[in-house]
Amino acid sequence: MPSELNESIRNEIGEELESILEAGFTVSTSMYSETDFGNFYVDLLRGADKLRIIRDRDQFMVQGDDATLKRVGLWRAFNSKAEFFDALNRYVVESSE
């Protein structure tokens, strides 16, 4: 797990990020805001692929290639972290093919 990630981000999604990093993505930037409900984002890169994982008011969402995101069900915000990362892992697999 990259040490540059804020400890609160690592505690919240570190385990879930491992599979994405193992698929070749690297963390490029991240931001955590204690004063904004603990909201954060993590930018990930893999070649030309760019993802931004966002937690905003306890909902998870991702920004990336819109067509692929829609195809794997990532076009919306998720209240469930587990459901979000299941869909995100499908995106990671599909975008690597």
C-alpha cells in the first residue's frame, strides 16, 4: 500500500485498493478532508487508464471512461463499499482486456 496515502484513506479502503494496485494501477494523487465529512479521492493510473475513486458523504463513486463505467454498473454512487468495489473490480478486469 502506498505510504503517501493518508492514514484515514488507507484505513477506509486500503484492503480494497490492493487488488486494483495488483492489476497494475498506481496511486498518482489523493486528498482527504477531515473538515468535509471525511471525504476523499484517490487518483489511479495504469498506462492511459485513469480512475478517480471518490468518497463523498459516505457514498462511493468513480470517474473514468464513461462507456465502460456504464457497462459495468459504475455510473452511479454506491452506499455500499462492498458493492462499489465489486463493480470497480469488474471495471479493472474489463479495461485491461
